[in-house]
Amino acid sequence: MTHPMKAAILAIKERGRAMENPYFAALRDGTFSREDFVETQIQFLFAVVFFSRPMMVLAARLPRNEMRVGLLENVHDEHGDGNLTTSHERTFLELLSRLGVEPAEIEKRPLWPEVRAFNTTLTGLSLMDDPRTGLAALGMIEDLFSGISGELGASILARGWLAEGEIVHYATHEELDQEHAEDFYKPLYPEFDHPVAGYQIEQGLELGAYIFLRMYRDLYEARARRWVREIGGAHSAADGWRLPDQDG
């Protein structure tokens, strides 16, 4: 018999119809230009770089060790298990480099409001909401990204933008993020039958699906935007964006 929380997750994913999102539909049908796609992927980098920070905040708020373990393992993985050359930031930078965008060009891009809204929502969620809501939302984002990674990798290959062996980051996350999602979901399964806890968990699942798929839809709608900024450094007091060669 399917666990009620698993049934809720499946229902939300089916209702969200991620692969019908215009971002992915345009990639499949060839109407998403390479230039516009790359511009939106530069913006997605800023979400990748930021993503571990809400996780760390949320980990401090979880009341029990068993709820923290999976989350902390995910944070460790985001940082390349201690080897920053394999961190998610660096692998995504490598993907962008193979698509023709070097860090000096990335530094010229301002943060679009579509990504700032996603990052800021995660910040508020991790700081102020019920921790179970935060865990569920992060789990749903990882869950969706597993399928999305496969779709993006296949589309990049099909469009001839990169060869199969050149597609880093997305090739890894297609399988890895399904494991990550379960790390988030695992401590929530026993609590789902409780009326209050179950409500908070469902709220998180719904929110995670909404903000993640909304970001892709909004990035697609803004795909032709070409903004340039005159100053470097962090985009906000929260995100801490710095180029790798500035570390130290």
C-alpha cells in the first residue's frame, strides 16, 4: 500500500506537469534559442550557489538529530564533500564554460528578480516557517530537479549544443537528486498522519513545487532580457556570490 505522503507527492507532481512547463517544452520543440537558454542558465547558477544556505539555516532549527542527518549530508554534497572543485557551484560553472560563458562574463550579469524571488522565499521558509514545511519544500525541489536534470541534459544533447560527454552537472543530478529528495522526505513520513504535522508537510510540498516550476516559467518569459551591471561582488547581503578565483 502506498504511503499517504508518497501519494500526496505523486499527486502534486502530476498536477504540476513539470515537463509541460514552457521552459522545457520550448527546449524540446526547438523554439528556445541557444543564446536565450544560456542567459537563463546563468541566472540559474545564482540559485545553485545559494541553495545550500537555506538548508544550513533549516538544519539548525530541526529539533532532532535524525531529522538533521540527511539535510547535513546534502549540504556536504553541495560543497563537493569537502572538495570544492566538485561542488555544485563549480560543476555548474564548468557547464556554462562549455556552453561558451566564462566567469568574467557571469560577473557582468545582475541577479534577475525571478531568481531573487526564489532565493528569498527559501530564506523566509528556512528562517521563519515550520521546519517540517521547509524540509518538505526542499525535498520537493530536489525531487523535481531529478527529472528536470534528465530533461535538460537530453535537450542540450538533442540540440547539438554539447556532446554527451560534455554535459556536466545535469548528468549527475538526474540520479543524485532523487536520493537527496528521499533524505528530506524520510523524517517526515512518520509525522504525516498527524493532522497538524501533515498539514505543514503538505504546505511545504505544494510550495516547493510552486516556487521551483514558477521560477522556470518566469525565466522563460524573461529569456530575451539582456541586463549588464557595472559593479561586481555579491548580488545581495545574503547570497555571497564570488567568483572562484576571488576565494581566499
